[in-house]
Amino acid sequence: MIAVSTTPVSTRKVLIVMPALNEQASVGSVLAEVRRVLPEIDILVVDDGSQDQTARIAREAGAEVARLAVNLGVGGAMRTGFRYAAARDYDVVIQVDADGQHDPEEVAALLSALDAGADIAIGSRFAGKGAYRAVGPRKYAMVALSLVFSRLARHKLTDVTSGFKAMGPQAIKLFAAYYPAEYLGDTVEGLVLAIRAKLTISEVPVLMRERAGGTPSHSPVKSAVYLGRAGLALLLALMRRRPSVDSSDAA
């Protein structure tokens, strides 16, 4: 893990990408908080086929909005964000959820990790800050994925399914071209792709909060399904042949 400070030392061009599906209950307040804490950072909300007023509320809150005609999932929404960032020469993309779980006060630490040499900085719920606990099958999936990815990356990774991440120029170029859109691809397969491209992955301890709105996806049945899908996603990611992309090609 790379040591970080809480000072936002980065002077690079930064874009927050916020995937959102039917988040009208929270997106306005989340954007207001991000604007208050990070007034100099641009924000793109990717409306992932919402059937409510998510896009309208996001625009009224001052964010740029990209609307997807159909729901593609977080992977598809983030791929749209990476392509937007690459086309406009952003140096950093930060993924922030629209449900309020990600604290914008923690963004400075993610940026500092990039400044310290990481290509991808993951905000980890399990790296020593806060009291977040996973339970049941979801916990088993997270532990198993952590063990596998720690071995692949050759250093400890505790929270590979975290959606709170910062990605530098090499990661943006890679993910704009190849970011997986399948279920869990944005975490599991995306990290396999980054490791194979020899990108440097770091973790930063962060606090995670409760959802500000919407419906959480946790239940015993859904957690069991998550365990099976996580294992399948990892297996497919390790078996699948992707175009060979070396980190030097993304410089």
C-alpha cells in the first residue's frame, strides 16, 4: 500500500464519473456535497437507462450528463465515462457512486496515491479505517477475491470490489478501449485487465457510508447469487483473451 497524505496535491485535470440508475432520491444531494468539497473538479453523471428524474436532477445540480438509452450496468456506464475523459484529455477519472456511500472528503487521499505512483487507487473499506463489515456469502466472495487478486498483483489487496476508485492516464486509455461491461466486470475483470497491462494498483483506507437513497441490493439470496457470479466473473476474466496492452503503450 502506498502511503498518502490528505492534501489534494494533484494539479492534473480530474473528472468525477458518477454512474447512476434511478437515483433521483440521492443524486442531487450527492452532487451538492461533491461541489462543496471539490469545487474545482468536473463531474459527469452517466444516467444508465434510468426511468425516473435522475438525469434532470443531475443537470439542475450543474453536472454534465450522458444518458444511455438502455441499462448497461456499472461497467457500461463507466466505459462511457472513460471514453468521455479520453476524448477531452482528462488525466484522472474518479468513480463516485450516486447513492451517497462514497465520501468526497476521501478523494484527496485517492489523488495523493496517484501522485505517489499508482495508476489505480482503490478506496478500501477493509484497510484499517472505519467499521464496515461484510457478512454471509458476500463476505466469503470478498475474501476469496482478495486472496486471488493479492496473488495476481503480488501485494495485498483487501477490497477489489470497491466502486470508489481513482485512475490515472494509463488506466483511462486502457479502460476507454477495453473496459468490460459484463456484471462484475467493472471490478473483477477490470482489475485482471489492469494487472495484465502491468498497471500499478494501490489501496487507500476510506470510510464508506450508508446509502442516501434508493434500495440496497443486499439480501441472503442476492448475496448467495453474488458469490456465484463473482466466482464465475473471475474465472471468465482469467480465461478470456483480451488484446495485449502494455502500460508503456498507454503513456
